[in-house]
Amino acid sequence: MEKQLTELKTLLAEVVDLQRSASVLAWEQQTYMPPGGGAARAEQLATLEGLAHRLFVTDEIGALLAELHPAADGWDYDSDDASLVRFISRKYGRERHIPSELVAEIARTTALAQEAWVRARQAADYPMFKPHLQKVLALRRQQAECLAPYEHIYDPLLDEYEPEMKTAEVRAMFAAIKDELIELVHDISARADAVSDEMLHGDFDIELQRAFGLQVAQKFGYDLERGRQDEAPHPFCTSFSSDDVRITTRFNGSFLPSALFGTLHEAGHALYEQGVAPDLARSGLDTGISLGVHESQSRLWENLVGRSRPFWQHFFPQLQAAFPGALGAVDVEAFYRAINRSKPSLIRVEADEVTYDLHIIIRFELELDLLTGALQLDELPAAWNDKYERYLGVRPENDAEGVLQDIHWSTGAIGYFATYSIGNLISVQLLNSAREALPNLDADIAAGEFGALLGWLRENIHCHGSKFTPRELVQRVTGGEMDSRPYMRYLREKYSDIYAL
Ligand code: ZN
């Protein structure tokens, strides 16, 4: 089988090269491309992504997989080769049902939709974006139809981001946390005065913010020889190989947490990608397995580490030195409470840990209704605003702080949002396992030492790339299934302490 395996890897390397080249263009579109470049960029992305897909779903790859798959059953399950055949067979089985022309059309439409979204968000003008969203939604529906039969039309779309996860499981997950979250929001609102975040609003020099955020990201282990940071309208992380993993940030000169925690979040994604084993390069296994697992890494660094007391014991004096005017007279405990202040708000990426998942539940419910046709696009902004009022008690005054705030739908990422909450849940389970292995974890964090934690994550999660499904990965690390209880326990304990509930 050695010959077939080599042939398969050679063909896959070409596919990966094309996909990663498309990622470079997509990154550049978000960071440096002048507004006029949008139409040509859409064609370039359509060509590259269509070509990558065509090269992947060939009969040649199908025949190689048909030979390799039975043989691989006898190989060591954990080996790179067995994992490759398993993972690629599953992906091939899915992708061969989707016409390459549709893949290209989605690339073209979403590249244009992103440009329209940027303009519409600036103008807070949903009708400007609606025709694009209509096209994107129709194409994603069409893609889901290619993958029929399904239990729910959301299933095949979710599967693209979170392999093997079903809509029914997401519903059960949200049912398990929703009421408790709303109750916790309620309990905190009765004690709202206990925490002030006044010192986080003010005048914060953007260059100083940039330097501080990057310095912490590097302390975490983000290697700038193999990465870089740029600005973008919506922060993200993208990988061209484990040796070139880039993050973007959005700066706000008058509110300190936006860029700071955004940077720590994206650095968490970047650490995952930089930690993929070099042996997996150009195989298709050379990236994080799912967006849920990815988000578990970003939220772990952003929140479980970056919003913890030990972390700020170490870093607060440095932050104070950078911003003596705003923070010089603030004590570390007041700062810790301020950055963890929980208050229902409109913008998801700036939401605190308690309210965050309610933002996700809102998008998940809206997406289900859009996909089934229960909700029409004309009704979307009002439905969005109503849900914000019902779940969080706040109502957007315009579409920029409502339905236009996230880039995702313009990129075609419908079926994606649930992975944020999956990530939150898993992040606590994984950190609990890390804690058992690293009894000095809090002392390390308080000393600004992250090598042991990163080493543990590298060994148990990052190095595997896409070798194991999210379920397998959670099982291997925690010995159990994905579970919302540790997450809810973490939130309840942390916020009971902060708000003296
Ligand atoms: Zn993220």
C-alpha cells in the first residue's frame, strides 16, 4: 500500500497548496486590499477554490481511497497514515456530492458579500447587505441539498465546521445551559453595582495597546518568526502552514478590553495552528480538527487564563506602567473584577463570559429559522432585535450593533456559530484535565510562565492536527464525553465570587 499512500499524499499536497493560497488571498482581502479590488478578488478566489475542489474529488483520489481504506483498518489507529485515510475518506465522501462549480460560486459570492458587508456595517444599512445575504443563503441551502438525506438542513452545514456533530445535539446542549445562564444573568443584574468597569473606558493609545497585547501573546508562546498581527474589520486567525499563522485585531482607542482580549483570543487560535506536527504538513491533516476545538483553545487563553486573577497578578503592573493615567491608581482586584464585569450587551465579541453563549443561542435559532424558511430575510433585523430584548434585555438601536455586527454570514459561515459555545464547554473540560496534570498551573500563570500549559496543550491537542474527531479528542484528553456541567460550574463559581451572589 506504500505506493498508493505516496500517490495519495502527492495529490493531496496540491489540493492543500491551492486551498492555502486561497487563504492568503482571503487574508489579504480583509487586511490590505483596496476597496476597488473586490470584484477581481472574487474571481481569483472562485478559480482557486473551484480548482482545489476539482482536484480533490477526482476518480483517481476515489480509487486510491477505495484501496487504502480497507487496508488502513489494520494499521495502528493513532498513526498518521491511518488517520489520514480515515479523515480524507470521510471528507471525500462528503465533498464528491458537491459540484465544483457550486464551490466556486460560493467563493465568488461570499468574496463580494464581504465587501458589501463592510460597507453596509459602516452605514448601518441592512437593506444594502440583504441581496448578498439572500444569494449566500440560497447557495448554502443548495450545498446542504447536495448532502441530503439529513435529519435537519442545518446538519450538513454544521458538519463542515464540527465533524459528526448534529443539530439535535446542539439543541440539547443549549437546552442544558440556557435557563441556567439566564438565571445567572438575572442574579448578577440584581448585584450590578458591585462591579464597575469605568477605568476601562478612556483614552488608550493604540500603539501601546498593540505592543502590550503582542507581548502577552508572545509570552503565551505565539512565535512571530512564524506569525504576524495585522488589523482587520473583524478579528480572525488564519494559517497558511504551521510556520505561517497570522492573527488580526481590531483596535478601539477608547475601550481597553476590545483589542487586548481580542489579541489573546486570536493568539489562542494561532498557538493551536503553530503546534500542529510538522510531519502533517500539506496532508490535509495539518490544521485544527474543528471550529469547536479551535474555539476551546482561543477561549482557554482569552478567558480561563487571560481573565483570571493569577494572570493579572503578573501582568497588571506592566499594564499600569503602559497606561499610568487610566490605571495608575487602580488596584489589581478592582481591575480583575472590571474585566470580568457581566452586563447584557449588544456586541458578541465584546460580551462577558456569562452573556456570551446567549449571543450564540440567538444566532443559532435565527439560522435554523432562516434555513427552514420559517423566517424571511425581510424580517431578520426585527427578529434579531426581539431576541436580544427577550434573552438579554437590550435592543440594538441600529443594524450595525444588531444584525450586521458579525462578518460570518457574508463569508457563507451559516451553521458555524454553535461551535463557539461548543468551544466554551470544551475549554473548561480541557483545562480541568490540564490542571490535574499540572498541579502548579496557577502559580506558573501568576509568574507569567506558560511553557508547561502550552507544552501540555501541544502534546495532547495541537500536535494531532485533524487526526482525531472532536469527540475522540475530548475522550482521549478527559476520558469522557463533551459535558456542559464543568463549564456551568466554572461560571457559577467565578461569578458568585466576583458578585458575592
Ligand atoms: Zn475564535
